[in-house]
Amino acid sequence: MQTLPSFDELKAMAENAPHELEALRQSMSEEIIEQSSQAMQPRLRAQMSHINQVIARGKNPNHINILLMAELQQQLKRFALALNDPQALTEHTAEVKAFIHPTHQSES
């Protein structure tokens, strides 16, 4: 398993070689997923894909950190809900409305 470079090395990479830092993040993430159980790998890959989408929305490193922090807070709230009120996760409160095609409205 790869070892994480020191903070100073990571900082230098972020400033001088951001593509190398991104490649390191991707390769270390993939290595961790590969070492997990077969049952967990699909969920971890889905989570990694979601994280990559959040990162892609970021305009700069600070914005990316804020977006990731918001995602983490949402996950923590969901985890707390699962611990404190597990039934709430399976309750559905959506209202289903019929879709009426616009051409059908003008015919009536």
C-alpha cells in the first residue's frame, strides 16, 4: 500500500503539480477500494463517483473543500438519523402527481 506523503510534500504538490496530487488521490482511493471486501466495493465505488462529481463542481480548491464539507455534514446527519430513528429512513413522504401531457390539455 502506498504511503501518504508528508503534509509539506502534499502542499508542494497542490501548488506546483495539482494533476499529480489528483492522480495520487485517485490511485490511493482505488487501492483502498480494491483492498475492501467484494461486497463493499460497489458501494465504495459509488461513493467515490459521487465525491468526484462534487469535486468537479468546485470552482477552486476552497470551494471544493466547502462542497465536500457540506456533503460530509449531510452524510453525518443521515447517519445520526439512522442511529436515532431508523424508521425515518424508510418513510416516504413524496406526493405522486399525475403527469398530463400538454397536448392532452388543449384537447379537453
